[in-house]
Amino acid sequence: MGYNLRAKSVLEFLPFIVAIALAFYFIYVAIGWNVIVSISKWAGLRPDYSFSGFQQYARMVDDPLFWKSLTNTFFLFLMMPLCMLLGLLIAILLDLCGKGAGIFRNILLLPFALSFVVTGTLWAWMYAPSNGVINTMLRAFGLESLTSMWHTGEGTVMWSILLALIWQFSGYTALIFLAGIKSVDEDVIGAAKVDGASTFQMYRRVVLPQLGPSVLTNFVILMLFSLKAFDFIWVLTSGGPGTASHTLAILIYRVLFEQTQFAYGSAISVILLLIVLAIVVPYMYFSYRSAER
């Protein structure tokens, strides 16, 4: 009887044990292996785990493409305030619409629901210099002087990527803000109305101060995507023209799989991981502290 109970207990926990073991292997073991490769001399298809110290990390300091990719990655951080500002405005408008906002919520979430490969292809078609929708409409309205190369010009490519990403993420941030607005105590809102607060004053003094968790959630999600953005940019520009739209994720792919510089690519990956941890760890800490309170 005791043996059967122990066997039953093991079987009950077996799925969790397997899940934990797989997560540990594919996350922590993979990270550890990546760090080991980053301090090796592995260059080419044949593995070489000879210790090289921090040679690969020192190489980044003198690599202008690394710094350009890092700058472009940080440039995408502009997506955060712009997306959140637009998303907050949309969320307030949806809240004011009341029950009729359901269909608009679905429409706003549609861009985020689409694959980044699909949206990258869509925007590449819209940005096409000769027959793209944007330039065609500008010419139709007599604004040919405003036409541009958009995603194929070095001076406009990063702004083109930023605009497309704002379009894709604004609806998602709006829904997070809308959920935060709906979670505000209705009694507090009712009391503000009784005191004679206008709609503007109610949102400014009652609703917005309580959207801290929504702001933090949007901030982390948008920043993490900015850091690891790959598929959308790869489909839209492939890191071009030249290296104008290289981000760290694009650089890692090219170094690892096109140049087979595995040690150097792994070192760049470690730097990207450290940047991500610098964002995620404080977020987890403050979330844990908030939950305790």
C-alpha cells in the first residue's frame, strides 16, 4: 500500500519534474555553454574550446559595427515612450466609448496578433520607393517632394522601422492601459464626479496615478522586444542598406551563422543577455516587493 502511494506521488509530480529539467537544460545549461564558447577560440565549423580569456570581449571595443548595432538597438527604445503615449490616448478614448468599444479593441489588437514576418513583408511593400502605397499616395496628393527611399535609405531606415513597430505595438499597449483603467475602483471615480471633477481632471488626478503597474508592464515588454528584435527587421531590411539597420540581434545572427565566428557571436550574445538582465531583474524585484505589500 505504501509503495503504491509513493509510486502515485512520483507519477503526479513527474510532469513537473520533466518540465523543470527541460527548462533548466534549454535555458541555464544553454546560457552556461554560450558563456564557455564566448571565452574560447571557436572560429569556423569545427569546435575549438581552447581558452582565450576575454579576447572576444576586447574585440568588441574596437569593432565599429558592434557599436553601430548597439546604438541602433538603443534607438529602438524610442518605441517605448511613443507607443505608451499613443496607447494611453487610445485607451482613454476606448474607455470613454463605453460598451461600443469592443469592436475597436479587436481591431487594435489585430496588428500585434499578426506574425512579425507578415507585418515586415506588409511594410516592405508599403515602403517600396517606386510603387509602394506611401509614396504613391504622396504623389497623388501632389507631395512628391516628401517621397523617400524609406526602408532602403541610410538616413530613413531606422525611422521607418520605428514607425512600423509603433503601429504594431500601440494597440497592445492600449489594451494593457485599458485593463488598468478598468481596474480603478468605481467608487473613487464616482466620488470624483460628485466633487465636480471634469473628465480631464478625473483622468489626470484619479485614473492616471493608478496606472503604475500598467506603465511598468508596457515598459518591460517594449524594452525587451527592442533589445531582441530580429525577425521583423530581418524581413523588412535584412540589416541594410549595408549595415544601417543592424541591431545586436541582427549582428549576432550574421556573425554566428554567416561568418561562423562562434566565439565572437557568443560574446555579443552574453552582452545582450546582461542588458536584458539589467532590465528584468529590477522589474522582478519591484514586482515582488509590490506583491508583499
